[in-house]
Amino acid sequence: MCIGEVANVSAEITYTSRHSVEVQVNVMSENILTGAKKVTNKATLWYVPLSLKNVNKVLEVPPIQYARKEQEDEGKKRYEEQKLDRLETKQRNGDVILPVINPDRQTKEPHTVGYSQSSLIHLVGPSDCTLLGFVHGGVTMKLMDEVAGIVAARHCKTNIVTASVDAINFHEKIKKGCVITVSGRMTFTSNKSMEIEVFVDADPFVDEPRERYRAVSAFFTYVSLSKEGKPLPVPQLLTETEDEKRRFEEGKGRYLQTKAKRQAQMQQAAQQ
């Protein structure tokens, strides 16, 4: 989507479980000079309702009525898949991305994980939060996208854009007054894309004596573009440690899985 275009955002509830709601969002851009319209973004968001009196209590969700039984079955399948993804992500929450200061960065070889990894520190203020004093999910997502973009730009040294985000998982709430550290590192590169893992760690040093905890995690996929907006080859990521090699292979698996899923969706759309 470009500057000057009009964004039309539509959303609808597509599935409900006992304690969560699936919302599918479509974003369409319109060129007000030519009238041309195109779909620019699609996303699936999962929400959990909390009590206004006790934010640690999860409420039950009123069920929706489905037009067809198949819609409910497909929604349940998506629900089970995202539950597995969240469990897999929680197992990675012991990982730590150590901050790299500029003098150290100059000693690292370009296109390595250590050369491009980046961090951002942010104090959570009132404008970042809901009426109950917890950070808006969109605020966290924006900070994560900024850090992932810095990692991608340092790796490519070109113009870069977000291609997709693989399941941003909010593990714990972040309260007003926390200091959050948003850290990103390159995990995988294909010929034309790169995967960046981003963590958000919260340090609630103001209100309560609690140790830093992992609040959010996600994988971002970026592509490199020329000045004319055409895709450019991505420099191969140089892995140095066994952990980096393991994460690269895991990223390759996610890349191939996503590629196969998109091809299946394109074939299904062509048959309709």
C-alpha cells in the first residue's frame, strides 16, 4: 500500500471456541486517482475475553451461528493448528537474544546472525495501553515490525518490506510502566526472502518486584526490493554456531511448509 491510497479494512468473526474468537481481517487499498482497488493484506487474529473485574479470569465466548457445517469444521481445524503452534513457540521461550553494541558489530562478518541482530528498548506509557493499563497488541506488533525491519535492512543494505508475519503469540500481558526489550535475529534466508525471529521481554520494575519474562514472540518474513520495487536476491545467511544452523534448518522447514500451503491455496482458487 502506498502513500495517498485509501485503506478499507474489513473484519468478521469466523470461528469461536469456548474461550477464544477467530477474527479474519482483509485490507484493500484504493487509488483515488484511478479508482483501482487491490487486496494488500490478510490476517487471522485470535482474541481471548477477560473479565473487567479480574483481568486474570478468562470468560466464555458466546457461540456464533454457522451458515454451513463445513465452516465450523474448517474453523475448528484452524483452532487446533494455532494451539499447536503456540505450544511449539512456548518451548522456545528460553531462548535469549543478546544485545549487540555498535563497536562489537563492526568486528562481525557481514551476513552473519550477529552482524544484523538488533534490539529496541521502550518504556510502556499511558498512550500505549488500554483503559485497564495493558499494552495494546498493535503497539507491540509495530515495535516488533520495526526491529525486524532493521535486522532485514542491515542484512541486505537495500529497501525491504514486510511480506508476512507467522503467528504473533502473546504469552503474557504487559502492564503500563514496564520496560520492554524487543530483540530480533535472522534465522533463515531463501533466494528472495528472509525470516527474522523477534522476542519481546518485559521488565516490570515499577509496580511489582518480578523478574523479566517473555511476553511476545513471532517470525517475520521480509523481501528485498530495488528502487523500482522489483524483488532482489537476498544474501545467503552465514551460520556460525550449531544453534544458528539448527534455527536455519527449522526456518527452512517453515518456509517450505508455507510455500506448499500457498501453492495449494492458489490451485484451489483456480479450480473455483
